[in-house]
Amino acid sequence: MSSWTPQRVLDAVVAMEWSPDGATEVLTDDYRLIRYPDWALDPAFPAAQVTRSRTGRAVPEIIDEVAARVRRWHLPGVAWWVSSETVPPDTEAVLRARGGTRIDAVRILARELDAGLAGLAVPADVSVELVAGERAFLAASMITVRGWGRREPVGDALAREFAETVRDLETWSSFRMLASVGGEPAACGGCTLRGEVAHLWGAVTLREYRRRGAYRAVLAERLRLARIHGATLALVKGRVETSGPILLRAGFAEYDEERCYWLPFS
């Protein structure tokens, strides 16, 4: 019998929360609010986000408290995530009533790493490699910048990211994969290993190479290496329109859905 019960999987989702260098995190008994650094932002990734909230207090009171904190950061609003784990259950309705607009939704998907990788046949013209040297790192960085619309790192920032990539790979705490189509860099994606859990993140394919197997190659190799290095569960947040269908075909199951509301401040 599997030890990965649905609740254990959802508990592992909390450990997926990303707090990058330069972020400001506010963690209370009622919510987690984070102000992401400018380098991590893209057009669809707001600076201030409530990644989870579980409270016995009135939701409007919590919203006012969060709004006061975010205003001190001189930001125009906050992105607020809700799921089946959000308490109280009417949080989503209160956000809508306060002017919140739904801007995103992701599926919480997981699969145990004890079986073959069905549904991930990779075309012959697609190759995949571990991001271990400067050439592969620069190619993956380019894909991330173009694919997510992020600010391009330069100078010391780029050197620091490369050093972190090499350091993480030495300990196998985190790694990235790069896929090429016909020899041209096309997709990349990362994986962080925490105990038995492999957290998959940051996968993106350049528009001109989509539907050609590059994402599947990156996914298959991350799962293979994660299993080799002791992971028994792969966990990822997949979007319904893009990676979600591929992940489901690859044996992932849906455990929850997270929805995000943009709450502007007048």
C-alpha cells in the first residue's frame, strides 16, 4: 500500500512554496504573504502574493491587514491564492465581493516514481541534457527569459545564478534540464529534491518549438534522475491549458486546484 495518502501529498505542497533570494516573507498564524524580488517577476507573476491562508478570523479583517502591509511596499494590489485547504471556505467569495478578479489557476498534480513513464515518447530529433556547464546554463537562462518574459540577468546576477546552479548540482539538492530540437535550445525545467519529494518547477518551452516533444523530454529526464536520487513522489503545479494534459498522460493524478485572484487597492 502506498504511503502517499492524499493528505500527505497536500501537506507536501506547502514545502513547495518558493522563497527566492531577495524576497520578503510575512508568515503569520493566519496567512503567508510574500513580496517577490523584481528579478523573479514576469507579466503574469505579481510582486505581492498570499500563497495560503487558514484563519479563524473574519476574512475582511485579514484582507485589510494584508492590504496595509502591501501598501507599505508601494504596490497596487495583491494576488491571493485559494484552494480546498483555504480556511474559511468562503474566502474566495469574499475576495470576489471585494473586487477580486480571477487571473490564474493551476492543478496540484503528483505521481509516485515506481513505474514506467508512459505517455512520454520523445521524438528522435529532441535531445536532453543536464544543465551542468556554462553553455547549457546560458541556453536555459535564455529560454527562461524569453518563455516567461522575465528580466534578463546580466553581470554579477548572471554569475551568481550560475554559481548557485553548480553548487546545487554538486549536492543534488536541485537541478535543471535543457532540451533541444534539431540542435536548437527549445525547453528547460528544474527539479528540487527534498527528502522523498521531487518538486518540479519552471518548465517552459519556446513558442516556436511547442508540440514537438521538448517539454516531454525535460519531464521524463527530471523524473528519471529524481528517482535515481531517492525521490518516491513527483509533485508539480500544472496549468490546465499547457502542461496539465501532458502530465496526466504521464501518470500524474490531480489532488487539488489552486485559483488566484488579483485584488487591486484603490
